[in-house]
Amino acid sequence: MYYMAKSLQLLGIFSILIGFIIKYPKLMDPKLLLASLIIFGSGMVIDKYLLK
């Protein structure tokens, strides 16, 4: 469960990075940003509340 939470957090960070790189001169897509924040947040919730 620990590795699943950390991999979700890593996937969220990578998706933000890739969205930023793809649309570099402009702002990144807000839907992608929201989806990556949800992925990162779910990993953080699993790590903080379910593993303690």
C-alpha cells in the first residue's frame, strides 16, 4: 500500500511536469492540472490517513 501511495504521488507530479512541458509558452490545460492534482491528492490521502 505504501508503494501504491508513493507511485500515485509520483504519477501526479510527472503529469504536471509533462503538461507544463507540452504547452510551455502558454499555460497548461486546466483539465490536466485538475486530474493530476486529484491523482497526487489521492496518493497523499492514502499515505497520510490509511497508512498511519
